[in-house]
Amino acid sequence: MSITRFAFRAPVAVSKNSLRCFSSGPQNQDDALLSILGSSAARNPPAGQQSPAGSSLATRIARDAGLDRPTQTREMIESERRYQFQRQIYRKWQPGDVYSPHDLTGAEQKKWKFGRKKPQSDAFDVLGINPVNEYKNFTIMSEYMTETGRIKHSKDTGLRPKNQRKIAKAIRRAIGLGLMPSVHRHPLVLKKSNPARFL
């Protein structure tokens, strides 16, 4: 669950320092949010009383959302921080892998991010298939198209030039016959790859 950042003008009850922290680094943002939400727990009026006129917008929003419990806020911040770290790790570690601290540096992670993902052999030669004859198979065609419907380059597909031309012809033929959409991959393939988008 991500933490929503609220854009608002400086109210009287909140100090300028805590607002300034929202535009600086993530650690300052977390500390500022915790200080605001912690002060909201102290300012919470008992049931039946009105909230004080000087309470800030952030305090009221946090109270309405039920975020005035510091433990829940810390859990949210920790999960967000863990998610940010996971986004930066591109190497898929397996149990039992041995690594040095250098393997966790940015330069080493960048190698795994932009590593060679191109297939090392031509899939159609290995299977003995003529790509032009597969124009009705939208599953195969979608493998050689991007999410926006463009034909992938041969450096991404790993096909030799002859088969690259054949697969491009098959894709254009399928689009011309109306079997494939021209602006995105086939909906059934998209649904299989990311079902949450179709809920």
C-alpha cells in the first residue's frame, strides 16, 4: 500500500519544518508523516466533542482514514520501503546463492537489468516451423509484438533475418485480416499475462 502525498498550503497548527520535509528525501518524509500522525493521536478529542479549530488538514485526513495508530503507520512505511528496495534488485536470487557485498551495488545490479535477454537460437529453426503459416496463431504472433502492437526488432526476438521478415509478414497479414489488433497485443494474451488489469 503506497502512502499518498497530500499537496496543501501550510496551516497554522503544523510547523514549517514538517511541511518542508515532505519535499525532501524519503527518510524525512517518513519522519514528518510519523510526527504529524503521532501528534494527531494526542489531539484526538473524546467521542462527542468537536475537533479543535486549529487542527491541520493532514491530521483530519489521517484521523478520517484511521491512520492515527503509529503501529499501522510504521507497518505501511516499512512495506513501502521494502517494495522500493525490491524494485532495485534485478537479479533473481535463489536459496543457497553465495554473494559478496559488491554484488548488491548499483553498478552490479545494472548489469543484471540490462543483461542479454535475447534468445540465443532461432525458435522457428529449432522447431522447424514456417512463421508465415502461423499467422492465425495469435499466441505465437503476440510473442513477437510489443504491448503497444509494434513488431519487435530482431535483436529482441533472436530470429535470423529470413525468419524475422517472415514473422513480420505473418503479423501484418493477421492484422490485415482482423485476427490481431494493430495497437496492442491480443486481449487474451494480455489477460493471461496480467489478469489484474481486466478485473
